[in-house]
Amino acid sequence: MKMNRILLPLSIALVFQALSLRGASLIEPGAKVRKLAGGMKFTEGPVWLPKQNKVVFSDIPNSKLMQWSEKDGLSTFRKSEQANGNILDLQGRIISCQHAARNVIRIGKDGKAKVLAERFDGKRFNSPNDVAVWKDGTLWFTDPPWGLRGPHEIPGHWVYKLDPATGNVDVLIKDLAMPNGIVFSPDGSRLYVADTGGHKRHPDPAFHKLPASITCYAVTKEGKRGKQLYKIKEGSDGMAVDVKGHLYTTHRHVHVYDVNGKKLETIEVPEGAANVCFGGKDYKTLFITARSSIYSVRLVHPGAISMRKK
């Protein structure tokens, strides 16, 4: 009996210590993952359109951009050439990476699409996958071969920087196997790039067995990629950050990391998560594209996208 009296307070103390180490959940109290719509083939690239109060996302195999709003539900936004990642530029226009067309386009306010880039050094991209916008308006994007149906023209899977004002394209990173999701920290001083790991489709066998990872790089004040700061030993598809700098990744479920790369929480999703974005009027809703569906969950902190000057 005496031993039980000793063990009970000790076990209670350990429970509270564990809760303290984990910290408070980043999910809004009482909130649950909610299925918004289903019936698609493979969803990707969610982006929130604040003026229209709706989320637009890709249904890659069906070559469509879909749209969902609380008021009108699900419908087709426009046709695409197997668009994957989408984001808004600093003027609020949709930037889209298209697998089948192997290009990066901008969809104007009039609905017309303009090709911003489709080649580097005269050679066609593999199949642009995901894109992030730096604070000067340049577009940083990944180029794995997932949508490539023919041979490589470029001898690698690289990460690029595109200046939409001039059309100039520079290579930023060449040493990743399958670069995928890409996102900046709230202040633009860090760049996160996900690598889904080695694959035999890489033209260089040296890359076939590289492990999946997420690399955090410094970004200079001039907008150049700086040194590697750290690496998370887990891959991801699309990613997003909130105003506190927490990194939200997608690898089966949604995983949340702090600014030092420590995992804080996992948000379980019924289908395999592929990408995420923040939206809603207060930007505290996390939209999650996952296989045939789109989901949402309410969070404590708004997305970093909310910090943009309106």
C-alpha cells in the first residue's frame, strides 16, 4: 500500500511532464479534420483566393483545377495541363506548375494563362512540381520527373529561381534526388525544400539511393540561396508555414515541426496527404489535399501568407 502511494504521484508527475514536453496542440480546441469534397483522382496544390473566399486546387490526372467554397461547394475552376503545385504571386495571380506542359504559368485576373518559363539553357524542364514566392516576387520551384513521359533533356532534378519580370531562370540546387515541396519561412530568411528520396528515374545512378529529407537553407538579403542550416530526416510532398514559423509537411499525414526541425505534432488525415495551404478569412484554416479528396482543419495560428501586405 505504501509503495502504491509512492508510485501514484510519480506516475501522475511523469504524465504531466510528458504533456509539458509535447506542448499545447496547434489544432484549435475542439476542431477535427473535416472532409470538404471527394470523388477526384489525385488532388494537389491547394491555394486560397481571399477575394473570392474559396480554395483552388489541382486534380492532376483529370487535368483540372477545382474550386471549393463554403457557399457553393465543389466545381471546376478551369482546365489545366496536369497542374500540380499552385500559389498566388504578390499581385494575387495564380502561379501554376504544369506536369504535362512541363512549364510554369501565370493565370491573369482575366483568366488567360501566360507561360513564364518552360526551358533552362534551351532544354525543356522535366515537369515543374511545386513553387514558392519570395518577397521580391521571384518564383522558386522544383523540377522532378513525375510528369515526364519521355527522356530527360536536363541531366538532373533541380530547383530553380525564376524572375517573372525578365523570364530569367537560375539553378539554385542540384544535389537533391527528387525535390518536391518548397516553402519560405515567414520572413523569407529560410528556404525549406523537400526531397522524396532516391529513385531509379534519376539519370545519375549516384542519386538512386539518397534518403528522403527536408533541407532548411538560409536565404541572403539579396535573395540568394545560402548555406544549409539543418536537415529533417523525413521527406514531404507539399508544405506550408504559419506566422510562428512552424513547418507543416505532408507524408501520409500532416506533420508539424518547429523552427529547429523538431517534430511537434501529427495531424492524422483519412487519406494520404499530398499538400497543404492556409486560408479562410482569418487564415487559420489548413486546407489539405489528400488523394481523391480535400479536407480542412482549424488551427491556432494563421498561415504566414496572412502577413502579406494587402
